Amino acid sequence: MIGTVSGYSSTMMVQTLQKNRDDLQDAMRQIGTGRASTTYGGLGNDRGLALDLRHEISQIDMFKSNIEQMQTRIKVMDDSLKRINGIGTEVRESARTTEYNMTSENKSMAQISSTTLMKEMLGLLDTEINGRHLFAGKNTDKAPTLDYDQIMYGHNGQQGLIDVTNERIAADKGTDGLGRLALTNTAANVSLDEAATVFGLKLNSVSNGLTGASVTGPTGDPATLDVDFASKPNANQELVLTFDLPGGGKHSITLKASDNPTELGDGYFQVGTDPNGNAASLKTELEAQLKKVVTAEGEAASRVAAALDFFSTGNGGEPKRVVGSPPETATTLDTATVAGKPTVNWYVGDNGTDSARGTAKAQIDTNLEVEYGVRANEKGFARQLAYIAAYSIPEYTTDGSVDKNRYKAMTSAVAGGLSINQQQQTVQTIQSELAITNKMGTQTNDRHKVTENMMKTMSDGIEGINKEEVAVKVMNLQNRMQMTYQTTSILFNLSLSKYI
């Protein structure tokens, strides 16, 4: 057997051909895949760095996915919030500009519209995406609000908002319609005393412009006020009493002295030389004005206060109710549970004491987690729902001054209450907080894109190939194999195509 060819071992020639063939196949694979090796071991000393880069790129992809999901949800919430904010504006402006013109339902068109808008707002608070309710806190698997009829009229033996507001109006009005104030007249003295209760009108301040009359108070708790006449006040001199309305707000009664017997009522009281007569006349007119305030401004304030207590259930709370019965003589307000009065809880989503934003979180960077959760019973939503609902309830059956004053007081309360200046947290506040989170996501995502491109470039430098260099390598390998073949083909009677 021939063992050598031109001084070379035939075995070495075969090994050389095999290695060249393996190198050629690997080079062809590199051109096809664009990767230098099929395993990290094949990257030599750079394999550790390659693994680290792959891990970092995978983490960035996860962060980007979290940002995309978060921003999709925020976009849907923001669309709902824009409309909810618009609903508040519509109701506020309609209350501010509406005229006293009742329909067959004994309500104004603005009131009827507010009912429709409330239903729309509840629907927006039930917004969901891919089965996830976005305004339900952590309990995202079901709608966070009850429907309109259940909220207003109650269900399953629980009382709704209409019952709650009517009860509160009665509690603030009292048995005699004086707003839980005791008004008495003895000789030349008129005394006005608060009741020992959270309900009704409260004495705030007094401005005395009456000569011949002294005023003491309001002082004490409960507060008392005394007016004592010593002589005749001058005509058109005024006594102004300011009261705190239920739930907040103030209203003033102006009593003006008159020595014209035909000029009585509408705030005027008769004065003369008899101090006892002056006191009696003041008492009569003050009583009339108090009943007028309780019927109009007082009723509106009571209805709104009850609605706010009904809807403001955040931080694990529940609706508040008048404790005891009848409400006209009740003295305290507490939760529905303490009051022993089953009441609809309109919000059925997650109602923890933790931050609403913290009910939904997204990890958008290694050390950066952002919060974007929302609860439908947050103050901004609850306040708006309370005013809209309160506005939609009362009926006005006559064309007289009493109902006109009631309606005017109600529209004034709603327009003022829905003013941004009157709210600590508004729907716009929630929008702004989510917008900040969304912007943070955008900025972080932009940073991830830059970092990811840089890491991919580094990874490609390690795991990738220079196709031009590999193509040259392929040509060189083919040439070398051709030369080796020419040498060995005589010995082995092979063809290159058969060998490959």
C-alpha cells in the first residue's frame, strides 16, 4: 500500500480535508444564520458577556411590555376621565343657567338630563379592558358600581339614596321647621338657641346695626344668641344673622327695622317706642325667615350633605345615616351599620385603606415601579356623583315662590359644589396623576430603546459575524480544499463533490 504522497502522510491529508470541510460547513452556517456559534461555549472568552447582554435585553423587553400594557390601560382610563369631567361641567353649567320651567314629571329638563348623565358616569366607572375593570381597585374581575335604580331606590331590603336624603332633610328641618333652633320671646328679649345635635342650622355670627338694641352671642356650645331692646331703633337699620348650613356653606338673614306699618314681611320688622313690641315683631319676622331658609337653602344643603355621606365611602367606609327615629328629633349621624339601617353601598369594588393608585402597579425598570390604580369611590368621583344625584331627586309641583326658591337654592348648591374651587380632589386631579405616570412610562421606554440598541450592537459584535469576512473565508477554504483534493484525488480516486 502506498503510505505517502510527495512526503505527506495520506492520513494527515484526509484529516486536513475533513477539517476544511467542517470549517466550510460552519462558515456556510454562519452566513445562513448570521451568528458566530450555535452555543455560548463556541464564543470562547466572550460567552459570559454574551449571556449578560442577552439577560439585560430580555429584561428590557419585559419592561417595555409592562409599559405598553400600563399605557394602554391609562389611555382607556383617560378617555373615560375626560368624559366624566365633561359630565360634571355639563351639569354645573345647566344648573347655573337653567330657568324654573317644570316638565310633566315635576322636574326641569336640566334635572332630567342629570339623571341620564349620572347613568352615563356610572357606566364609565365600570369601564373594562380585556376583562379587567379599571376603576375597581384590586378587584378587577367585576364592575365596581351598582346600577342607577339600585343606588337611587335601594334593593334587597337596603334603602337607597332617595330614602337617605329625605331622612336627612327631616333631621335638619326639625319638628317645627326652624332648623333645630329654639326661638323665644320674653318681654324685650329675643333668644335663639341651637339644639344639642349635629343637625340643623348653626349660629355663626351676627352683625348688629340697631341702635337701642344690644346683642349677646353667639356663645357657648350649643350656641345661644340674645337680642335685648331698650329703645326704638332707627328705620332701615339692620340686624344680620349668619348661619352655617348642614354639610357646610353659610346663609345670612337680614332683618331691617321699619316704622311703616305697611312695610312688614320680606325681612322688615315693626319698631316703635315699646321695646317689648319691637322684640315681638323681630321674633315674628325672624321665625318666618328661618322657615323660608330651612325650606329652600336648608333643604338643598341637607340633600347634598346626605348624598355626600352616601357616596363618600372611600378607605373602607360606608354610607352614613341618621341615628334613631323619628329623624326630626335625632341627634347623631353615624355609619349605616351603627345606625342599624340597611343601606345600599353603591361601590362594590376593592375598598381598602391603602392608596388607590397602589392597587395597580407596573415594574418599568430595575428599580422603578409605578402605580396607576383607580377606585370609583375616590373623592373626585364621589363628590361629582353626589351633586348630580342630589340634583336629580327633588320635585317642584307648584309655580309659587316657595318651589321657585327651593329650585333656586338647589341649582345654586349644585353649581357651586361642582366648581373646581370647592373641591380638594377633582376628576382632573386623578387625570393629572395618571398623566404623570404615563409620561414617566414614555420617558423610561425611550431610555430603554437607547439602551437596548446599544446592547444589541454589543451582542451582535460578539455573537454576530462580518458576512464579508466569512465570505472571504469560504472562498479561501474552497480554494484550499481544491488544492488538497488535487493532491489526494490521484491517491484515493475521489471527486470533491462525492467527498463533500
